[in-house]
Amino acid sequence: MIEQSLPACPVETTLTLISDKWKVLILRDLLSGTKRFSELKRSINGVSQKVLTAQLRQMEDSGLLTRTVYPEVPPRVEYTLTDLGYSLQPVLEAMRDWGLRYRERSAAL
């Protein structure tokens, strides 16, 4: 879990944990189930390997996902949301719904 002190504002706390666009897209992809690093990399347009690795580590440190390494050659690494990570599903669904409404509104202008 995050060792730092969290903000007093709950909205700011949520933003602290998922404020990066890559983290939100990682959450989106993992909501459907466990993924390997290469699957996430392919699914998230524009993210570098270095940035994806850093974001996954931060999310693991904050308790949003787990990383499982299988002792194979080549090594297989899988990422799965924790219960805490899955609890963000309504937040992402609300963001999706808002985005759809915004796109419809923008198209009507």
C-alpha cells in the first residue's frame, strides 16, 4: 500500500491513485480479467514499455493490482486487479457514460 499520507479530500485521494491516463486505461483493460504485460502494451496505444512498467509498479504498490511471475523460460508475468482495484469499476463506468454523453452532445453541435 501507499506509504505516503493521503489527502484529506476523498476526490483528491482517488486522483492520487488513478490520475495518470495510463492507469485508467490499465484499469479498463484489467476489469475484464488477468492480462500479460504484452497484452496490456498492445491494448494501450502510445504507452512506452518503461512508462507501462512504472505505472504497473505504482498500482501494485498502492494495492490496486497484483503481479504474478511464473518461473518459466521466458518468464511469464500476469497482472490482476485486487478487490480494491475492482472497486473502481463504478468510477470507470461513470467516466465511460459521461464520455459517451459528451461525444453525443459534441456531435449534435
